[in-house]
Amino acid sequence: RDINGESGGLSHAAWWAWLRQDIWASLREGRRLFSFFKPTRSYASMDMWDMASRVVYILAQAVNYSSKEETKAGETDLPSRILRATTLLGLLDEWRRNISIHFSPLPIQGPFDSAFIPLWFNPPALGVSVQMYCCARILLLVNQPAAGGYLECQSRERTISECVDTVGGVAMKLSDDATRLMSTQCLYAAGLYCTVPAKQNSIAELIRDHSAHTGWPTNTDLVEELRVHWAEQAQ
């Protein structure tokens, strides 16, 4: 039926909603997504909503990169594995260079005594896009083989920490169920790579708060999963 991210109309919107669901399922299952769509539109022809959708596509590619299938294939071809991550990081950089001012946080007053500095975006959906950008960068940096050794690993850890801070900061100021639902997914993904106890506790509180409003997820306790994961990582 030729329904994809550029087909337009209601089917176009439904396809993006499906892709967001498949990103979550693929991340949880460690598999590749079912989509083979590749966008063709230039940033010059996009409005802010199109730009918000483009980062969903890039996140999908980052989830593919972190899948068990691609990770195993990369063990026998490290140069291609490294190049693939570099290419995807380049797509993230391109997105960041081309997005409009609407994707910048607005001035806001505290609270500033929490583990994260609150970041307010209007409309809030664009804040979730920034969360997705950060999650994609985290997944790529965590899974790309480090050819530069110790110094490169240090630089990656700083970037990952900054991305976790952004995801948490955006989550603090979301107030509608649609953005809270997507933010829950981003908090979980970023939380897997958070190593600071105060930030871990804040992520857990934000996920609990989001879930209390949305009722999602219904069949699993994401906070408990993260706490088990953090305890294993601390050993």
C-alpha cells in the first residue's frame, strides 16, 4: 500500500505512531526494527513537525545498530561497525544543525535543587524530540567500538552523562500524557546508562510520576528493572 513516513495524510501519521511503538519493542527485545523506510526530504522543505519526525527515524537506526543481530555481525567487521556508527552520529549532528529555534529550551525558574536542571520546551513534543536525539546518541556511543582508546572512552562518558541530564531535565517539565508516555521510554533508555545514584533516583521518580498519569506500562515495572540493572552494574 506504499504507506511510509512520507506518504502524507492519516496513514502517514499512523505510520509514525507505529514506528515509535516498534522502536520500544525492538529496544526491549534487542532486535532490528521491521521498517526499511529511508527518508528523502531535505531539511529545507521541512517544518518543525517534520524535523521532529526525522529524529524518530534516526533513533530507529540507532536501535538497529544496538541490536543483537548487528552487534554480532560487527564482531567480524569492526571497521564497518565503527563507520556505521560514525555515519549515524553524522545524521544526528546534521539534525541538530538544521532544527529550528523551537527546539531550544525556554527560560524557566527552578527548582534547581534536584539531580537534573529542568528544561521547558513549548510545544512539549519538541522536548521529547530532543530526548530522542539524546537517546540515539547514547545508544551509538555505547555500542560503537572505541578505536581511540582510553581518551575516547572518557569523552564518550562525558557526552553520555550530558545526554542523560538532558533527558531528565526535559522530563521534569512535561505535563501531558502523550509526551509523558514517550518520555517514559526515553527515561528508561537513558537510565540504563546512568551511573550516578542521585540521578538514578530522580529517573526512577520521574518514571513513577509519568506512569501515574498515563497508566503505562501496565504489565511491567520499569523502575524495578532499572534498579536491578543498576545493582548489577555496581557490583
